[in-house]
Amino acid sequence: MTNPDTIKQSRKPNRLINEKSPYLLQHAYNPVNWNPWCEEAFIKEKKKINQYSFQSAILHAIGVM
């Protein structure tokens, strides 16, 4: 059986590695690109929402034609 510490050493941590919360730190080595709650995360998600809204409007316009 592989030692959990060995697994963590071979993995690259995500952005949660700099958090103080024990709950968030336990997910610091998950292979998911987690983002802590910060201004950068909100800006990134807002851009995604705006892009989705634009794409949805274009698809609707094409469907109406």
C-alpha cells in the first residue's frame, strides 16, 4: 500500500495550498483546479457567465431565423 505522504509529494498542489482553513487544506492536493473565494475567482466566473449569455443569445437568434 502506498503511503499518503508519498502521494502528496508526487502531486502538484492547487491554489488551496495557501489557505488557512483545515478543510480547504485537505483538498490542496486534489487534481481539481479549486479556487478559494477571492476577487480573482469572481472576475473569472463573471467572464464565463457573460460569455455564456452572449453565446446563448446568438444561438437563440439563429434558431429564430
